[in-house]
Amino acid sequence: MAHDLTPIEGSPADREVRIGWDGPLSTYFLQVLDYPSDPDVEEEVIEVVWMGAAPFEHPEPDDLLEIVRQYAEVPDDLAPRLAADKASGSGVFAGRVGTHLVGESTLAEVTRPEQAVQIFTALEQTPRD
């Protein structure tokens, strides 16, 4: 589930800021994207920030909430809403069709030992197709 936030004053006009819980990857995510101001011009979307694209990358939202404050207005109730999204049980990484593909390809980039353990555990719980 994603929460769209209002960019801070002075941001590019077509900036989108989104934070949320990705159940299938079991991680919180943060996206700050700048879209082309003229849709007829073939410019690519600029990924200013994209965090939480790997399984178990951000199991808690605290670090993302600190970062997002640089880019958007953060409502006082955002942290509890993010916790509720995670608690809703929407999706899990283990047992999915792409668990082995995503998990094995992500392991080389893992920086936290806990994340590697969680990925290995999910791989063990997921039968190969």
C-alpha cells in the first residue's frame, strides 16, 4: 500500500513522493520521482530516490521517514498508518512464484546480515518450480 505525499515547497512541479509497505517483498519503500514537465517530450522519469526494492530491505520505516522529510510534507499520523499497513498481512515474500528468482538475484547486493538471513529463510520455505 502506498501513501502519496505532498512535495515540499520549491520541488519540481511534476515530482511524486510515495512511501509505503510492499507486502510481496516484505519491505517498506520510498520513491521520489521527477516526471517530464512536457508529456510530449521523450524524457525519462528521474529516480531521485528509490529505496525498498529488495526483499526485507527496510523492515521498519524509521530511516525512510527521516529521508522522506527532505522531499515531502509528512503527516503526523503517517508512521502509525505505515505500521497498520504492515500489520494488515498483505503479502509475504516466501512461497511466491518469483521468490527464488528475486531472492537469489538480490543476495549479491545485500548489506545487512539480517536481510540475508531472512532471504535465505524464505528460499528454504519456498519449493522450486
